[in-house]
Amino acid sequence: MRCNNCGYENLDTASFCENCGSKLNNTYNEIENSYPAKKKSNAGKIIAIIVLIGVIIAAGIFFVFNGMKNKEIKKLESSLEVETLNKNYESMKSLNKELYDLTGDKKYLSEIERINSIKESEENLQNTKDSIENNNFEDALLALKDMESAEEVNETEVSNLRKKLVNRLNSQITSNNESGEYRASATLLNNLLSIEPENENFKNLLQSVNDAEAAHNAEVQKQEAEKKAQERKAKQNANKKSLTDIGAGLVGKTIYVSAQTANIRSGPGTEYTNLYTIYKGDGVYVASYTVNSKGILWLNTGDGWVSYKNFDGSLKY
């Protein structure tokens, strides 16, 4: 800075001239010193404006993004409603997963677990229906017991399935009984009772099967006895006819005793009185004959009756 008094060049920051000691003019210094402060003040305003603009832009971006996000959430939830009506469980789970990823709300994870539970329950119901239709009664009963013990129970559906199982079981038991497969029915019912020992319906069915089997066996035995009786009667009739033919062929002839002795009785049977005895080789005249109730041919000798067994060689005594 030049001194106005002597013209000496001093430092710009000097207040007095180093040469003459006169006070230097500080107007320039003041101006120079004030300028940076003013510049600094303007820079702060600029920074503040920039920050404000940044906040406004950020807010704008946030609101735009949030609007887009809400729009996407509504779109996903709308799709979820449609898939829920259609019971498309895989799509329902996928949409809930997208909603969770978008919002971070754990209710969507809970919904996925609920969907898995519903899906499993419906699969169990269908498997149980199939088991009943295929007469896999033990598998169906075990599945029903599992469903009944579950935390969430569709009581109406389970009750209907139980009724269906009982009706189907009754039909199977009836069919088995009609074909005489009583042991198959008893085995089935005992297996079911091992699963539900106190089931009165199974107990009553088992008792009815046992009763039916007993009645069937009694009828079979009766039929077998009647058949044997008929066979014996047929055999007796055939034998009687044969003896009748033999007797008819002997009438008017003399025949000879083949046994050691033969008793002449007062009637055609051993219950009649013995009149006298004849011996092997003796001849008798056959006047007539008869076949008694025991199927034995008796010959009338005119003065008594003698068994044909004494003449046909069947008696050796």
C-alpha cells in the first residue's frame, strides 16, 4: 500500500507508513476484508438452496415411489382376491411372497403358512374320500382320526366322511355275507376295532357277522344232513327195488340154506318168535316175500318166515 504522504510502498496490511509514520488509508483493506465475508455469506445461501432443492427432489422421488409401490400392492392384492376365489393355492402363496418382499409385513408370511395348512387339509380330505371309495377302510379311519385331532377341524366335512365310511362299510359287510366271506368281514372289523376299540357301530357289525356266520354254518350242516338222509333213502329204495326183484324171482321156487343154520320165524323180522330151525343144505319153498322197514328181504315158506341172508351166502354161521 502506497503512503499518501511520502509515497513509500508498505504492506497491504500495514496501518501506518514504515517510512514516515503517517496513517495509511485503510479503505481498500476494509473493502478487501469485507469481500470474503460477503462471498462466504452467499456460499451459505447457495448451499442452503441446494440442500432445499435436494430435499424437495428426494420428497418428490419418495412420493412417486411410494405411489408406485401402493399401486403395485393394490394390484397384487386384487390378483390375490381372484386366486383366492379360484383356490389356486400356489399362485396365492406366490402373491403373498411378493407382497411380503414389497412391504416386509409378516402377515403375508402368516398367510402363506395358513394356505399350506388349508392345502394339506384339503389333500387329506381328498385322500380320505379316495380311501373310502376304494374300500381302504383302515387308512380312511386313521386319516379321519388325524383330522379330528387337528387344531383346525372342519367338523361338518369330517362328520360327512364318517357317515360315508359307515355306509360304505355296511355295504361291504353285506356283500361279504352274501358271498359267505364271513371271515373277511370279521378280520376287517377287528382291524377297525384295533384303531377305535370303543366304536359301538363296529362292535355291532362284528356281532352281526358272527351271528350270520353261525346261522350259515347251521344251515349248511342241516342241508348236509338232509342230503345224506336223501342219499340213504335213495340207496335204500334202490336196495329195496333190487331185493323186490330178487324176491319176485324166487316165488314158486325151492331154495337151499347156505348158512350153518336158519331160523323160521312167525313173521318177517327178528323181533318175531322163532318157530323152528333148519340147517345148511335144507331146502324151502318160497310162497311169497316182503322187504321190511330195515331193508331186509324175508321169504314166506308157507309155515313161517326166513331171512334171505341165509340163502345168498352173506351169513356164514
